[in-house]
Amino acid sequence: MSKFLSREKMAGKQVIDAEGMIVGTVKDIAVDIESKEIAFKIATKVGTEIDVVSDDISQVGDVILLKKALELPEVSEAAAAATRAPGVCPSCGYANDPASKFCIRCGTLMK
């Protein structure tokens, strides 16, 4: 029997690549109307957004594990801070309360 997870339960899950690096968090799920392929919209830790197709996912549990390593573009800290939404952790991407001084998930000082 298949076990389905709702979009709400997927959103916010941390995404980790095959080398154990944190890629970011799931922002949403998208479906290609023509091919019926499902992709996860990932808010990366460098402030960009990428799509990861379901074929590239190894396992889904408390976190999402990818089958391969991803190379994220380098972004300066100033540029990342400028594009980051208020309350989003610069280290793990968790959406904290905008008034938080530290990240609830990883403890990083919020800037």
C-alpha cells in the first residue's frame, strides 16, 4: 500500500544532498502538466530557488535525502542577506519569527 504525504507535510522539510550537505528547505511542490513529473521547489541556503525532480530523491522522512550531490552557486553574505526574507536562518534556511535573535532549528545567530 502506498503512503502519500500532503503538500503541507512536505513544505519546510530540510533537503540534504548525497554528500550530507544541507541544500535548503522544501518551499512547495510542482507538477509538470505535460509529463506528469513531480518536482520539489527548494529554497536553497544561498537564497536561490531550485527544482528537484522526484527521480533525484532517495528517501523522504524527517528530511529529504537526494541521490546526488548538488553544486550551489556561491553568493556573498551581503547579497544573501539582502534576498533573505526576515526571520529566515542564514545557515539552515528555517523560517523563524522575524524578531528571533537565534534560529530555533540550528541555533545560528540571526543577522
